[in-house]
Amino acid sequence: MMENQENTEGYFSRQLDLTPVRDAVDAVKRELSKVIVGQDELMDLLNIAILCDGHVLLEGVPGIAKTMTAKLLAKTIDAGFSRIQFTPDLMPSDVMGTMVFNAQTSQFYFNAGPVFSNIILIDEINRAPAKTQAALFEVMEERQVTVDGTTHKMGFPFFVVGTQNPIEQEGTYKLPEAQLDRFLFKINITYPSLAEEQQILRRFKEDFKQTQTAEVKAVLGDNQIQMCQSLVEKVHIRTELVDYIAAIVHNTRNNGDIYLGASPRASLAILKASKAMAAINGREFVIPEDIQYVAYPVLNHRIILTPEREMEGYDTRDVINEIVKKIDVPR
């Protein structure tokens, strides 16, 4: 006991300075708030994803600013931006690139596709067929593309934001579980409240062309992002809380309401995201509330409910909340 106490005191005496992380997050939120009304949770989760070097899937009905939010987020980062509109006839080479023959040199060269950028917005990601979806597996996980046996590395940062509409099913293709697992978060965006919608109308009542989006400026560079990610890594998490994360994820694999549970990648995602959550709140240590906050956006796209539960009207939020509630919280 004495040894553990000494180790803890030694840790806190190091005083991890998280000011750069908080300043970066506040700057991004301040720029987004110039256009976006409300959506505080969305902004926090997007910032956490950047700090964790993870990808994000935005899901919601049309017209609630999914695409606009992704584009504005890209504007806050001093890096390359590429938008890819997924359609049923899109081929892998349209996204990744292809080998092209140069008649002057009589040689083939690689013509890079739009995925070779830093911030990638994939609009209507569930509209592309399985072959194109599969082409994203390697680049999302390993930050590289292999074409004709040659591997091409991606630059830093590399951040994919996908959007999809959960209502419309015609002309769409369900994302494979292997691809869903590569997204750190799936963020479900809902309609604004009445007060927020009134504020939106007031903000744009004399700005039909939404010129206010031009006011959003780049406030983050790649070196700053790397520094913030390094600081988040150093945030302390007790062994008991690591075991708490493992218990939550393990329960998804031994639960009568769930057909397919979450993978170890989900455990690591909760670990990283909870550290980032602590950092943006100015804490150099993780608390149980950090883990509970990120559990749903990490797990909701990684589990599949049993047909019986789906027929009864359950959704993943209900089941995940039940799991989190029944597991003892370390104190």
C-alpha cells in the first residue's frame, strides 16, 4: 500500500501541463461556433477524435449540418482537405488512384486519388458498393494505400469523416462491420431544439449564401496536433479504471441482448478517448465519468442486437446504458 501511495504521489508531482490541449480545443470550438449553433457534444467528440488520431462517422437525417460541420472542422486545421461524394457507380480507383501510362516516357506512374489528403470528407459513405468500401480498409487502419504491389504512405494528419443518412435505404449499401470498427466514434446527430433553431434562423436571416462560413479560420497546425496527441497519451489512468473498461467491453460479448459484441479495438478506443476527455477538461487523470461519456459513441456502431431485442424496439443506447449501469464503478 505504501509503495502504491508513493508511486501515485510521484506521478502527480510531475504536473502534466495540459494548457496546449485546452487552448487548441477551445480555439476549434470557437471557430465552429461562428456558424454552428449548439451541438456541444458533437464538437467535443470531434475534438476528442482529433486528439486520438481516430476517424468519425456522422449519422443523421438530411439538413442538420453534418457535411457543413465536417467542412468547417477541416477549415480550422491548417492541412489539406478533400471531399469525396460516394455514389453507387464509384470504383476503388476513383478514390485511391490508379496507374497511368505516360506515352512520352513509356512508363507507368501512379496518379493519386482524392483520398491522398489530410482531412477527408466522405459524403453519403453508405452509397458506394462493397468493392469501394473494402478499398477503405487499409487506408483507414494503416494510413497507407497499396496499388500494383507498391505501398504509398499517407501524410499527417489523416482524418476521415464519413456521413450517412440512417433513414433512406434505396441505393445504399450497409457498411461492413470491419469498416465500422475502424471508426473511433459514430456520432448520432439529432434535430436542434426550438431555441437553437430560432437562433439559426436569426443568424442567417440576412445571409442566404452563408457567407459567415468564410469567417472560420485555421487555428491548428500539424505540429500542434502532434504535441497535443503526445500530451493526451501521458494522461494517467488507474489500473482499476483500465479493468473497468475491459469489463464494459467484455460484457458486450456475454450479453443476451447482443448478437455481436465489441472487439479489443473498442477497448483501446475507450481508453484513448477517455484520456482525451480528461485532457480537454484540464485533468491529468481519468475518472469513471470520462469512460461513461465516451462509451456510447465508441460502442454503438460496434455491437449488433439480437433480432428479438430489435423487434421489441430496443436500440443500442438502451443496451449500452444498461451495461454501464450494472458494472461496479471503481472508486
